[in-house]
Amino acid sequence: MNEVKNQRLHHVAALVATILVLVTTGCGTNAKNGDDVVRQGGRDAAGLTQAEVAGMSLEDEFGLASERYVKMQGLLEEAQLQISDGSWVWIGGDVLPVMGGANAYGEAPEGANEDNSYYVRTSRNVKLKGTTGERADLDPMIQYFDEKGWESGSMKIGRNFEARADTGDGWWVMYTVRPNGQYTVDVYSEVFWTNDSSELRLAIGKRDVTPFPRESVPGEYELFPSWSDPVQP
């Protein structure tokens, strides 16, 4: 459990290291595919501008958050299956979005902050028998990244090794291996505009009454609530 917590502490350092690794491995960033133009236009990970989102109702935003949640779970499932189709341990819940701005992965649109943007993330942990966190254990995931055509890199963070890929459409997939055999898959989105991140989180949280499971196999996840669900006090 401490190893999992330590992985969280490396978030910022890992993000910086990713930039260096992508350069040294010859991988470009999204800027080479016109991402600079997109970001200058103030578009978020879904290609929407802040003005476009300003015209949406809270129910509209709720629906978009639901779609993004399902997209995230699909990315997670594919990545997990490269490693194991067995049971994986949850590291917190997935349903609630996280306030965005500088906290998120990738390059946020100019003006994005915790109040007007958010991102989504999920993590699963698996204990693989006989593994000791060798760099070579990243190979199945790196091969998967290559097959998908994603820009990726690998790095050493403390005693752990990590492979990280930019999907090119607003998502990041990460795989971390540790000496104790605890291996983790993470999926993060880049930021999405919102009219009010706190209001969106409340709208979701007050309808989400199902506790997340302790473990699940790839493809199993907590259902996103419906707008029509009862609102809890």
C-alpha cells in the first residue's frame, strides 16, 4: 500500500521526466501534430472551446462526463489485458472528476483553472507472482503502445520503472512496475472545460450512491450515475 501511495507522490516529477524521455527517445509531442494551434484556440481535450461549453446546461455537461468516463474505462481495460485478465485492486473511486487547471496531464488551454476545468483518472493495481519490478516487465505495455501508434517513453522513478503514452487525442496511459511485484495501470485525461467544476462534481456525487468495489477484472467498473437518478441530500 505504501508503494501505491508513493507512486502518487511522483506525479509531478514523472510529468517532467516524461517530457525528457519523449525527447531522448525521438518521440514528439502533440505540438508536432498541430497541438499548439489547438491549444492557442483554447480548445480542451475534446476539442471544445470554453465559449462552446458556456452554452451548455449542467445536464449537458453531466452527459459529457458520463461519455468520458466510459471512454476512460475502455482505455483502462485494453491496457490491463496486456498484463493480466485476472483480478485488479481499485485505488480509489473513478466516477468523480478532478478539478483541472495545472493539476492535469498534458498542456491545459490558456486560462484553465480548478474552477473552470476538470480531468478524469483511474488506477488499478495487480500483484504478479514472481515479478520483481524489472524494466523488461514494461515490454508488453510498450509493445502495445507501439501497436496503437502512440507516442511513448519509459523512465526510472526511484526504484520503480514506468512506461507512459500520449494517445494523441487527450488521454495518457501509464504502467508502473515495482520491486515488490505491485504493478499499476493508470489512465488520465487532459483537461475539459466546465462552467463550474464544483457544481459538476456535486451533480455527479449526489447521484453516485454505489460504493466502488475492492477488486474487479478488466472491463468491470462502477456504473456512472444517470441524470434521472435521485439526488441525495
